Amino acid sequence: MPMLEVENLHVEIEGRKILEGLSLAVNAGEIHAIMGPNGSGKSTLAYVLAGKQEYEVTQGRVLFEGEDMLAMEPDERAAKGLFLAFQYPLEIPGVTGMNFLRTAINAQRKKRGEPELAIPDFMKRLREVAKRLGIEPEMLRRAVNVGFSGGEKKRNEILQMALLEPKLCVLDETDSGLDIDALKIVADGVNRLRSPDRASIVITHYQRLLNYIVPDVVHVLSKGRIVKTGGKDLALELEARGYTEYQTEAA
Amino acid sequence: MPAVQETVEQVRRIDVDQYKYGFVTDIESDKAPKGLSEDTVRFISAKKDEPEWMLAWRLDAYRHWLTMREPRWSRVDYPQIDYQDLYYYSAPKRKAGPKSLDEIDPEILKTYAKLGIPLREQEILAGVEREGTYSRVAVDAVFDSVSVATTFKEELKKAGVIFLPISEAIKQHPDLVRKYLGSVVPVTDNFFATLNSAVFSDGSFVYVPEGVRCPMELSTYFRINEKNTGQFERTLIIADKGSYVSYLEGCTAPMRDENQLHAAVVELVALDDAEIKYSTVQNWYPGDAEGRGGIYNFVTKRGDCRGRNSKISWTQVETGSAITWKYPSCILRGDNSRGEFYSIAISNGRQQVDSGTKMLHLGKNSSSRIISKGIAAGKSNNTYRGLVSAHRKATGARNFTNCDSLLIGDHCGAHTVPYIEAKNASTVFEHEATTSKISDAQLFYCRQRGLSAEEAVALIVNGFVKDVLQQLPMEFAVEAQKLISISLEGSVG
Amino acid sequence: MKTAAETALAEAFAAVRAKLPGDRRIAERRAAAFEAFDALGLPHRRVEEWKYTDLRALIREAKPLAAAPDAQAKRRAKGAGALLAGIGARRITFVDGAFVAELSDLVALEPGLSIAPMAKALAESDPLVASRLGAIVPTDDVAVALNTAFMGDGALVRIDRDARLERPLHLVFAFGSDTASATFTRSLVVAEEGAQATLIESHEGPDGIDYQVNTALELFVGDRAHVDHVKIGIEGARAIHVSTLMASIGAHARLRDLVFTTGGALVRNQLFVRFAGEGATLALNGANLIKGRQHVDNTLVVDHAVPGGFSRELNKSVLDGESRSVFQGKIIVRPGAQKTDGKMMAQALLLSENAEADNKPELEIFADDVQCGHGATAGALDQNLLFYLKARGIPQAEAEALLIQAFVGEAIETLEHEGVKDALMGAAAEWLGSRKQ
């Protein structure tokens, strides 16, 4: 059974159709890349998987480890192991990164019936992960994403991901606005989480990130559905030839 | 349904009947006859075994009160209070007066235990370990109208600190009481303060002698238990030259259908180089979802920075009461004196809050800082009302004010009414205010990380009020944080 | 107990009511308005809106109603409005509260523009008066009630749908009499849907006479209309001047307003602005330069009654001598007025030890999805900046002038009309020059 099964998904926002029959199956241990032009529905897919309210699913279903994920609240999905690295991470004034993460990790553990993490254990893990990602502890004492540069926000997303140890990571254009060093750090964070029980969906416009996070499967998304699926070479092909043919094909 | 909409729905459903402190303690009490007259005042004074001068002071206040009208300028709305339909004195029935905690009605002790106040000294001595230090708090507990226990008397005595129920202080330290009582809030000050002056029953008295740093936090817990009983406590704190004291006040009341009246007066006096830090966590019963019941909280709190370089700092976390009418203020009389006001006011259900501060700059180079965070949810109204004024001679006066409001849902109101009066050129006053709501995107982000809607709101609100929470002593900050979540409970449930 | 001024007003009303212009309906409204005033009396400090400007204490006597201007008065008023002489505006002049045709320019009106003296419109039961007067932003304000009771003359202006006025309209209000007396002018300007206009009012008079002015303007800004309104207060040194603007802004319309005051002993400018249609934009600025014992009060209420309104208020006061400025600004966001964006800033610059600035910026908010804020500052000139300028070789007085001009300039800059901006900056410079003497 695949970890994630998306079947014939139709999604609208304010009456506008965005996804029109998208299907996708991701197995544990795999990394899938979803590429496509602007407006093809990439971010919508990410938000629908995470449960953002304003998106209305009009048809289709999403199963996560066999369970109907669309019936779950966003926090339930998170506790089940879904993580979305936001394209535009939000600022939360007055709440330190440390406090935010501890609250999140314990909320998830509580929902899973696990004991809360004691402060020293939490701090130890946080320090390790932060060090690996080259994040100064000082940054974690600041309010979440407040005053962070674009690159810092993205790195902070990867830090949260590494700490929360999700089963399925969805990275929504995490590469946008990153210089090459930051990109490598982000990729390293994702690769470290690579394991037979985990899967990732990497949403990107460019092939560049896929040099560092090598996908097992590449999908091309256009006009709300997957129009082509292939191996990692498909990404190189797209880089060379652009999206034009898929855009017209789908139209 | 968008997340915020959902939050709003849940706010609407708020069940304040979950009020955590809404239990009634079953004890026998000794009450004055219902209603207010000179006889009531004499009764209270006699019960307290007060000296003649105190009775005369009270009667003066009472006679003046008869000439006064209830103020109606604030943005709160409530039916006319029938002052003849209240009890003005209620004390737990007991023997001559407690010589030790063992003599206190065990029911009362149980009540305070339920409130989480460790009354027994041994418990307190055990302390709460926090970051390697032992913190200890001396507690004065006021039950309805009288003080039932004061802990740590011995140790405070060694330091020279006087911490007593005010009824005791009137007898034991009449000179100090006479000198300072009513010197900050005059008997004729305002309708509710004058009423308090006539009928106040108990409260705390603190005197910290010259150069003494009070060795522990002092604390009073107020609880209204009796039905139809007004609580009129009176607190007087004097920090003599170069001294320091931190004082904590906590308030709860059981659920009652009637509105209970609370009209306290707090007076602080800081002499040269002295500092007083006064923190309040108020969670009186706010009434039910339809606005029935709840405490009417009409409080006059004022600090007088009488000496040079003196400092008074008010911190308040206001989550309770059906009506809050409260403006802890500073008279910055001394040169270089400093006043601070840090406030979190949360209103939910049908609560009405009209609260803020006054910073009156009289001394040269006096400075003040106001940080106010108002959170309105449900069908409540939350008003910040503040005055900052610098008089002609207060050259170099400075103020910084920041008052932010957060609205949860669109059936509540958040209002800001600042008065800023600069009467000389060297004044530097800065004021800023903002109003915002919790965004759907922020909520979604938190929920994606695994927080429930309720946890997400609590987290964001705690972030919003952080600047104020930081001002509270550690123990209180933790309690306040919990209280914020509780009072927004049902805001998401 | 009535004050002498209140008694005098009651007597004056009884004496003149029959002679005031208007039909029976107008007469009834005058009577009702006076009754409303009479019940409350002159506002005093216990009336929250008048907390800092206690008219009961400040107006000791009510002056008699000004007589129709004679030739001498007209001659004295001839130079009025000179401040804006260079901008080519169409002038409509009122002397001692009465329209003066020979000082006005009503020839060759642009298409879509109609102008009539208010006294005439009242007397002839003009339909525009019947339908709009008192209805733009209804208020129970006492000063407006007095104005309605006594209103004599003023301008009735209508700009038709989509008409664009190239020339600014300039309402010149001058006091020309040599006896202390009172004027009550009332104007109504209707800018229909899509109309565009710049409207200027100036109020001036001699320094030696303690005359009294109560003036009111009702301004209707229709949907999509753009109106710039500038009120210039350069009254004489002993004058008492109370003005009220009642403006409503339609959907996607724009109103930019500036109140500029340097003259008058006691000045109260009230501005009541209501958002009547969605997506409207408002800029409401004030600039006061005052000295001596002047008292200038700008009080405004911005009422976001509908969603999507955008408002910016900026009030700047420069205070010298023993002068006192008052700013009261209230932003109201009514239930349902979501997506309102309202920001208010009040700044006072105190040049003298004995000046006083009172600010009361208020927010009253009943909708959650809004962005509202206000700020207020009061203080002296920034000594670091002064030092910096002096270190660059600029002498003290010039450096001060530069900083003060920059300070008030912020409130003036938002206007579109270059000529008006230059004229006001010139007036500010002149004020600074007079300060040095």
C-alpha cells in the first residue's frame, strides 16, 4: 500500500477550478518531484494535502497510510506525520522559535498518545539539529520568522522538519530565493531524513534543487493534472526544453 | 469554514460556566446587617476593634459619599447598583482570632489549596525549584472581608518588614497608618474609593524600612465567597528610602448569579530611591455566556512616587470580572522618578473592560512607560483609557506608550482612548496603538505544525502579550499564561 | 444657570429669527436647532468632545449679529484672499457673512458648475437645500445647531456628474466691519458622481476687533468623485472662530482635506467625515502654527460605516509662546466595516516652555479584519538635528526654520495643487519670520 494515494482530485478556490483530476501515489522510501509552470496548481496541491480551509475538494480522495486524510483537521494530519515546508513561512510575533517548536512537538506527541518531551531532552535535540543546519541558537530565541531573511525562513522550515521527524515531507518551492550555499544546506536536511519509512514530495519550478535532492520519480503538473511522469532525467529534459509543450498539450 | 471563522464560532459557544474557580466554600459567616448607613460603618469599625480616629475617618468618608454620584463616563454598561441591597461585611465565623493556621477553618484552607495557594509555611518553605533557585512567597489571604492568614511573619519581622492585615496595622502601627492612609487616594477621590474608605474591611499593609530589600515576594489572595457581599479591601504599601518590595495580588470568586461588587483601593508610596513592583492577576468570575452574574470590579489603584529616583511599576493580567473599571496610576512627583504600567486585559463572553492608567508627570526628568495589550473575543468590549500629562515644571518628562488590541471574531469591540497632555517644551511623549486580528494564515501555519486551533490561538495570544508577561515574577507568569488559555477557552474548544 | 453669552444668544435669536432667510420649513429647522442648543448651552469641559476647549468659559459674551457690509467694510475686505491670488482660482467672496457680488467671479462658469449664494437659495427654497442641507452627516453637535439656527449666507455649489473643474474654487470669508459682531455662514457643496474639484476656503479679518465666526460646510463627495478641500484660517488676533466640516465620501471616491491655521485667538475646527460607499480614500491633514495665547483645537471624527475604507490623518502643530493646541481624533470602525485601513498621527512641536499640546487620538473598533492604528508625539525640536545643521554652517534661526518647515510641510505636501502648496509653505515661512521679531 502506498503511503500517500491521491485519486482523481478536483479542487476549487472561490469557484475557480485549480486541480482537475490529479492522481498520485507515493511509496515509503521514495522522493517525488513535482514540477510545472506557474499556476499549474503545485502550491494548491501542497495546501490541500495540509488541509488549508479555503480550498474546496469537489471530487476525489486522499489516503494517507490508508486513512481518509481529507476528513482530518490540519493538526491531526501533522500528528499523523505530514509536514509542509511553506513557500512563504508565517511570522508569529512574540513567540520564540524554541517555544513554538516545543509546543508543536508536544502537541503532536500528545495526539499520538506519546509522553511529552522533557525540556532538557528537547533542548538537546534542538541544539543538534540546529548545529547540523548551521542555525545559530540565537535565532531560535527570536520570534518565529520575525525579521528573518528569505533564506533564514526557509532554513527554519527545514529545521522544524528535521525536529518533527515527519513521515511525509512536502516541500513547496523551498528552493525559491535561496543562494547555492543555502540550497545545499536545505538539500542536506532533506537527504538526512531519507529513510525506508519516509517519503518526500518536492515541489519546484526549477531543476536546480534536484541536483542535490535526487528524486526517484518526477511528475509534470500542468493545468491541474499530472501530464507526464518519469525518472530523474525528466527534470533535466524540462530544464532544457521548458514547459511549453506540456502547456499546449494540456490545453 | 476558515479557521478564524471556526474560532469565532467557538468563542460564541463559550461556556464560562466552566469557570475553574467557581466553587463555593461552605462555611458559616458573620455578617453585618444588609445595607449601608452610619450604623454599618460603626458596626464594621467596632468589629475591627478600631480606634476612635479610624471610625471618624470612615464616617467622614461615608458622609462625603452621600453627596457623590456614581461615575458613568467609562464604556461600561450595567444596571443601577442598589447599595442598600448589599452586605458590607462578612467574616468567616470563628473563635477570637487565629493564633496559628491550625485555628483557621479547614474549609478555608481547602479553598486556598484549591486555588493553588500554599498557605502553610512548611509547604512554602519547601519552595518551588526553578532554575536552581528557591523562590518563596509570603502570603496574606483575604476571605470575603477579612484577612485569614498571613505567612512568614517571623522572617519578615527579622528584616524589619511589616506585612500585616490592615486591620491589625491600624492597631499595631497607628502612626504609620495615619500618616499614609488616604495620602495617595484621598477620602474624597471618587465615588468608589470614597465608598471603600467608609466600609473597607480588610486588606494588606506593608511597610519596608529604609534601605531594606524585602527578602521575598509578598502576596495577597482575595476571594469573594459570600453571596451578595461587596468586597472592599484596602491595601497600603510604603517603601521607605532606598527600599524595594515586590507585591503580588490574586483574585478569584465563586460563581454567583448576582453581580458581586468589588471596590478596592490600593495606595502605594515610594520614598527616595525606593521601588515598588505591584503585580495583579485578576480572574474574578466573569459571568455566564448571557452576561448573568459576575463581579463588578471598580478599583482605584494609585502609586505616589513621592521621593527622588523612586519607581513604581504596575503589572496586571485582567481576565475576569463582568465589569472592570480600573486605572492603576502613578503620580511622578519626585525628580527622576519612574512609573510603569504593563497590562494584559482579556475579555470574552459579555465582559466589559475599561482599564488603563494615568501617568502624571510632576517631577523633573520623570519618565513613564505604558504597554497595554487588549484582547477582545466573544461579544465583549475592551477599552484602553489612559492619561499621560506633563506639568509645567516637569521638564524633561518622557513617556512611551504602546497599546495594541487584538480582536477575535467580529462581535466584539476594541477601543483606545488616550489623553496626552504636554505642558512644557522639553517633554518627549510618544504614543502608538495598533489593532489587528489573528490571521487565518498564521493559524493554519501553527496547525500544520500540529497545534489544535485552541492551542494555536493561545500560542499566538501569548506571543502578542509577551512584552507584558515578561514583567511578571516567574511564578505569576506561568500562572498568567495558563489563565490566558483558560479565559480564551471556548474561544476554541 | 445660563451664562451671559447664552442669554445674549437667546435674545438675539428671538430678535432676528423672523428676518433670517428661508421658508417655513427652514424656519422650523432653525427653531428646532436653537431649542437643541438652548437645552444644552455652550459646551464645557465636562462634555467629553469639548474637554479641552471649554466654550462656556472661553466665550464670555456673544456678539450681536453682523450687519450687512457697507461700502467701507467691502473696501476693507478687498484684499482678502491675497494669499492665494496667484493661483487663478474662481473667487466667491463673503464679507461679514454676506455674499458680495462685486468681489466675486461668477462669470463664464465651467460646464456642470453652478453656484448660488446660500441666503438666496434659502429664500427661494432651492431643491438642493431642501434635499441635502443638514443631511450630509447629521450631527447633534452644539456648534452646528447654533449655525443652523442663525445661518445667513454662504455658498451653494453643485458640480455635475463627471464635471472636472480646472480652476480651484475659492470661498473667501472676510470680516470687514469695524464693530465686534458675529457671523454665521453655511455652505453646501455637492460634487456628484465622478466630479473633480479643488475647493478652498479662507477666513480672515482684522487683528483689532474681537469678532466671532461660526462657519459650517457640508460637502458631498459622490461615488468616484475627487475633491481636495483646503481651509485656511488666518483670522485676526482677537477672533473666535468655530468651523465645522461635515463630509461624506461615496464609493471609490477620494477626499483630501487640509486645515491650515495660523490666525485667531480661539479656533475650533471640527471635521466629521463619513465613509458612505465602499473603497473610498480619505486624507485628513491639519497644520497649526500658533503663538502668543492662541488656542487652536482640531477635532475630527472619521466614521468608517462601510467596508474597505482607507483613511490617513496627520495633524501637525507648531507651538510658541503660551499657545495651546488640541487634537482630538476618533476613528470609528462600525460593525461589518471589514478591511478598513485607518491610521492617524498627531504631532506637536513645542518651541516654548509655556506652550501646551493636548492630544487625544481615539480608536473605536467593532470589526475584526481591520488595520487601524494611531500615533502621537509631543516634544521640542530635535537637538541632534539642529546641531547637525549648525555643524554644516547653518545659523540657529535658519536651522530652526528649516526643521519647522519640514515638520509642517509633511501635512501640506499631500495636496495636489502646486500653487496652493507653495502659498501655504509661504504662509508658514511668514509665520516663522514673524516669530523672530
